[in-house]
Amino acid sequence: MAKEDLAALIALRKIALKMEDDLGVGHIPAHEREVILAAHDVASDDGLVRSEHIQTHEFVSNISRATFFRALNALLDKGLLTRAGGRKRGAFKVMTGK
């Protein structure tokens, strides 16, 4: 790995960490952060998303199924996700704002 490439990667990581803090997700555990970011990425314009779409996202591809669902439940508890349309399973709405 070239020193210049590593320096560029480090700079990008520092920017990403600052943005995570600014957006209010820097304080949550890594698995939860990856799940919420994936959910926002695949959500429709009205914020609706299905769990199976989140699970296939590249951010969470290395997270076990059990860890994924623990993170999903933690995000529900924190109010970063809500259940969509009164459904018990599978459909969620991503919440925006800090």
C-alpha cells in the first residue's frame, strides 16, 4: 500500500467520522450505525424500507443475522426507525433529523 494512498484513506476516514458526529450517529455502536446508514440508503423517498432490503446492503453484508436484528431492535428503541403502517414485522420508516 502506497503511503500517499494510506494518507488519503486516513483523511477520508477522519471526514467520515466528523460527518457521523455532525449527523448524530457517531455515538451509536458500529453495527447499529451500519444498519441505519444502509436503511437510509435503500429507503424510498417517503422513508419506507423493508428489512430484507437493508440486509442485502453492502454496509451490513458482514453482520450476522442475529446481530442485524439486535441492531434493528436497538434502532427502534432509540427512535431512529419506526414500524411502518402498524406492521409488526419487516416494514420500517427511517426517521430524519437529529
